[in-house]
Amino acid sequence: MNELLLIITLLVSFGGTLLFLKIFGKGGLFAWIGIATVFANIEVTIVVHAFGMDQTLGNTLFAATFLATDILSELYGKKEANKGVLAGVLTSLSFILLSFMWVHYIPAESDWASEFVHGLFSNTPRMLLASLIAYIVSEYIDVTLYHAWWKLTEKKTGSHDKMLWFRNNFSTLISQFVNIVLFNFGAFLGIYTFKELLAITGSCYVIYIATSLLDTPFIYCAKKFAKIEK
């Protein structure tokens, strides 16, 4: 069941990226980055067992933010991609602030939800901060590497368009590794043993490798959308 849900979530995450691009254009990518960032920050508090590994949720939604920034890089340039990263950062900061305040309200006698909200979010400031730091560092690395690989492939092939798969995958694979190491050790060091952390980090990165490779058809679709609109 977990495996099926992860596959569905991946399709929704990547499909949603394309849908928002198709309907709303560049602004839709900014919006989707914000949506995916908030949901991923909630999901990442849950650890599940799937594909023979323990892993934190949020992997597929975070992967969608990397896909979105890569599409922004490919279609609109580095400046717009960095704006996309900033949109995710500001969304995360807003979520951290709001969720911190939620758990400090004094509930009414008729309230039934506060106990659950408090249970979910009272321990998340550290995780959200770790997530924010990991997000900022890894996303800016992703954008920087994307354009560095682009210059390299353009120089080697003489074409501005060739080897999209290369710049997409190798920027994401490296930045995702940075992301998962910074997040897992920042959020869970002292909660899990070092051995458990290594296992969780390794399994999460295996998922990130899969999601990074699987997002390639979606970025080609995004580029096709852009050509059709022109």
C-alpha cells in the first residue's frame, strides 16, 4: 500500500507541476513551489516503510520543487529560477511562523483539534528549520549547477538545446544529496541513532535518485508546452 501511495504521490507532484505551468504559466510554477513546500514540510514528519526501506515522506513533493526550478531555469532563465527558490523560502518561513503560533493558542472547551495539532507541530520547529536550511542550500546549488552544466554541454555540442537530460539529472542528483544529508542530520540527530540516520538518509537518497530520473520526461513535456505556445 505504501509503495502504491508513493507512486501516486509522485505522479500528482510532477503532474501538478506541469498542470500549473500549462494553466498559469511561469506564475503557476511559483505557486506550485509554495504548495509543494508547505505540504512537504508536513509530510516530512512521517516515517514510513516502503520498497524495503524506512524513509521520511515529503520526498516526492520536495522533488517537485526541484523539477519546478529546473523548468524555470530551462524556460525562463537563472534569475526566474532563483525567484522560484525565494518563493519556496518565504513560504517555508511563513509556515514555520504560523505553525509555531498554532500550538500556543489556548483552546476553547469545545475544541477537539488542538491536541492533534499540538502533537503534530510542537516538535516541528527543529525539523522545519532543518528543512528550510537544506532547501535554501540545495535549491541554490541546483540552479547554479543547472546553468553550469548548460554552459558545458553547449560548449561541447555547439547547441543550446541538446542534453537537457544531462543538466536536469546531474544538477538535481547532486543538490538532492546535499538536501537529504542536511535535513536528516539537522532534524533527527539525537532522535535516531547515527546508524539509523545513515540508513534513513541512504534510503531517502535512493528515492531521490529515482524521482530525479523520473522527472526527466516531465521537463521535456514542459519544454514542448513552451514551444507549442510560441
